[in-house]
Amino acid sequence: MKVAQIKVSNIKDLEGKIANISQIDPHFLLVFASRALLTDTQWFNQLRQHFPTAALLGCSTAGEIANDGVDDDCCVITAVHWRAGIPFCAITPLAGMADSEAAGRRLADALNQHPLGGVLVLGQGADINGSALVQGLIANLTAKVPVMGGLAGDGTAFSQTLVLSNEGIASNSIVAMAIPPEIAVGHGSFGGWQPFGPARRVTRSVGNVLFELDGEQALDVYKNYLGEYAAQLPSSGLLFPFEMLGQDHQAMGVVRTILGVNEDDGSLILAGDIVADGYLRLMHASNDALIEGAEAAAHAAQMLVTPADQSLGLLVSCVGRKLVMGSRVDEEVEAVADVFGQHVTLAGFYSYGEISPFVSSTECKLHNQTMTITTLSEPQV
């Protein structure tokens, strides 16, 4: 496997640096950029002109991750050449949040026509039920393989997100790449958030919309906990996610971020489905705990597969982690780099939802507030 990466801030920069990735004759390119940059269709046009047959996939972000750390308002392009050739990419439009599960099923039906060792999926993040997307995808995949990826970001605006695929750049699409069976796939995910306060019972919810906790309007309960942060909703919700608990009050290993609030009916819109009649508990985090969580995710991925020379490490981390860490955000990427070493090129983005299996299985879930890591490497012949 050969991996090359460039980081540019405008189209002119791209022209000057594109030779740095062209030299490896890439089979696919990952493109992560701010929405402001990716809105310009010239990004797609230039990449398709220079790489007419390579698979293209990427999305807008809440921060771009490159081998040298975290940036905003740039475009990170990572090119990969491997013996497996050009990977197949399935693409589907998303007709609103209610179409999320069906969209996952459509992607799976297309992917099932190709050999699979794993799936990398990137979806729009502004009008989607991420957990329903994952459920539909997993339900229809005939092969039990790990599914990884994330939902596009738009800084902290939560307005419009974009996905880049072989069909161009769109605000209502999802792309899924078939990872060939001969590619070694490692994966890991870890949070670092700590629960606080009592567990509160979900007394009314529909899908990913939470209406009541303990019989009270969910928004009122949430605002009481947030105090002065309540005036900054919904963005301040990224700092205080929910931990999902089962009816036995045991943690389920899944965290849910608040993406929006509805003042009219007092509901909270979460990034994915919640368990009806389950329990939720608020969480918070410190910088050190989040950095340690990123390191733990890297170790988990490495335990599954020790990356070979010239491997790719895909990092999808939550925008909420970025807001908490502030100027220290580079440290979680540095922690991952220290685990993997220089032979793994890091690329990724800060997202509105992370898609990854649990550490000990291929069972895939939508995560929030989590650092998820996927490693792709090619065994030596």
C-alpha cells in the first residue's frame, strides 16, 4: 500500500500540490474539507480531471484531521494505492430523516454485489437519523463485516453538510465504499466522558426525538442541568451529551449528542435513536480524559490488526470533543500518532456522528462524542 497526503486552503494550492499525490497513481482519494470550501464544485471537477478513474469520497467537516494535526477551513486530501485496485462505491440520495433506514438498505443491496472485507460509509449530517442508517445497512448486508465512517459536519452551525462522491458534491447523499477482503481492517472507539447526576427514565420518545424524562418536558430538565449554558443551546449541548442506560441502569456503551431543540414542544433532537423506556444520564469530560480515550481507541484498533508499513489510519472524532478540548485538540491526534508510529498516515474529520463497531465485535453502532479509528493495511506478500 502507498499513501500520500496534501493539505490545501484553495483551488490554486491544489494545482500546485496535486503532483504529490498523483505520483502514487491512487485507487481512491479521501477528501475532508470545510463546508465553505467544499461548496465550490471546482474541488470535484479538478480531482476528477486529474484522477478520472479513482474512487472519490469525502465530506464537509467540523474540523479536518491530517497527519500533522487538526485544522479548520482547509482541505485534506489523502490518496491510497493498493493491490486490490479501484474500490466499488455505492451512492444513494437521502430523502429526509425518515428515509435513513431505507437509504442504508439501498447501500447494502449495492454493496452485496461485491466482495467485502468491510465498509466505509460517509453520510450527510444535518437531516439524518444516523442510527437508523446504520440499522438499515447492517440488516441488509449479507456479509458480517465491520462498518466504519461518520456523518459530515458543518462546524458548529448545524446548517448544511456536504458529501463528495463519484457523482459530485451534494447535500443529500450518502456514499459507502467496499473495502476488499484482502485488506486488513482494524477498528477502535472510545469516549472518555464521565456521567454525572441521576439516571432519568425516558417516558416519551419517538426515534431520535426525546420528549419527556421522568414525565417532565425533556428540554426543561436539560436546561435545569445546564444552568448558564442553557442560553447557548443547541451548540452547548455538545458539551453535555447523554449516556444511554438500559432498564437495569447499566451503561450500553453508547452516547447521544443533542443536535437541536424544539422550544414549542419542549423536545430534544438527538443524533441517533434512543431506547424507549430506557434511561439517560448526563455526561461531561476533561481534556485529559478525552485524550486518554483517543489513545485507548488507537490501542484497541492495533490489538485487532498491527498496521503494516504504509498504512492508513482514519480518525472520526466528534465536534463536541473538539469544543471541549479547544486549543488542546491536537493532543488527541498526537496521542493516536504516538501509538501507531510514522508508518501510519492519519486522516479524518470532526463529525456529527461516528460509525464504528464495538471494540470486541463487528456489531456496528452510531456513536457520539467518541474517537473512532479505522486502520487499513495491506499484508506483505
